[in-house]
Amino acid sequence: MIIHPIKAFSDNYIWCIQEETEAVVVDPGEAGVVLDYLEKKQLRLAAILLTHMHEDHTGGVREILESHPEILVYGPEETIGMVNRIVKEEDTFDLLGQTFQVYETGGHTHGHISFLMGNHLFCGDAMFSAGCGRVFTGDYEAQYETLQKFKRLDDTIHVYPGHEYTETNLRFAYNLYPENKIISKSLEEIKGLRAKGQPTLPTTIGREKDINLFLQAETVKDFVELRTARDDF
């Protein structure tokens, strides 16, 4: 099993899950980069997974389907019109010889979902490394509960968010807690990776418990204060 980040736009990652000659892509906001990668690696596309409705995560679906009309497209109800398999909390399905579990992870959008495959979590914009998505719904309690759901997962689970925001998120955390040695060390490591043009992802649940202030928030009030401060950062 290979999980490869396909870069899109300025900071998106379209995750490509490969098993031998078959592939599944997660949140293809752009079609060209996906089709080029599939052709280069000689992969047959089996399915598309969508975490939420935003254009930078769904914009490439229709073009991909033009050349792959037979494939399955899984997503939440808010992506209706782009999917042929609507899924919700506690649904499971099999692809590439693996079982995928669906988690409701609202807050960023009302219908946002995440997919857990073994010890690999594809969480769209519900959580980033050292951060989380903007709460466009205004439902901060839903976003807080989403993070609590992630927090209950095993520390060893690898996490694949949809954006490369780690350095900015850690700069925010360092600005609040410059004395925190774990955060300061992580920031220096991440700056080194980015200077080389390397991805900072995937992360893990265990790592996020150490560096993600949003995951550490103990109440909804604490979360709202953090999210407001991050939006203004």
C-alpha cells in the first residue's frame, strides 16, 4: 500500500491510495494533476472519496469522470450531484482490499465526513497538523466534538489532511507558547522540511496531541477563543 500526496493549487494535497495497479483518490480539487499521475504510474482508478463540498476538494470530479465514467464516488449528502454513493456516520465499504469507515466530522461544513482505512485517517479540512479548518458553519460545538472524536482514536493512526498548513499553524502555536519546547522544536523541524520543498504530512494522532492546541482545548469556550485568535493571526 502506497499513499502519495498529489500537490494541487498552492497548498492542497489530493491523496492517492495505491494498491498494486489500482488507486483511490481523496478530494480531487483539480483533475489534471490526478490524471497525469495515474497515467505516469499506470494506475487504474477505482474510486474517488470526497470529505466535503468545497470546490478546492471537488473541482476535478466531473473532468475525471469524463474519462473514468465507471468509477465509484463516495461522499456526504452535501456533495450530492457529484457522488453515486452517499455515505454517513458508521457506514463502511471496501476498496483495494481495505475496509473504510465513515466518521461524521462537521464544523468546517455541516456535512463534512472523514474516512478511516486501517490506521490511516483522511480528514479533509476537519483537522490539520497543529490546527483545524475554519468553522464556516458557525457551529463551533460541532467542530469541537469532531476534534474530540479524533482525540479518542489510537495515537498510532496516521492523519492525512487536505492542506499544507503545518508551518503557519505551528507559528501561531509558538506565538502563544514560545516556552513550549515540543512546539518550538517541531516548528524548526517543519521549517527544515518546507525549505526543502518536502511535505510535512502525514502526521499522527499522537503527535497532534502534543502540538495541536485545538486538539488540546478542554472546553468549547477554549476552542472558540483559540479559533478566533487563529483567524486573526
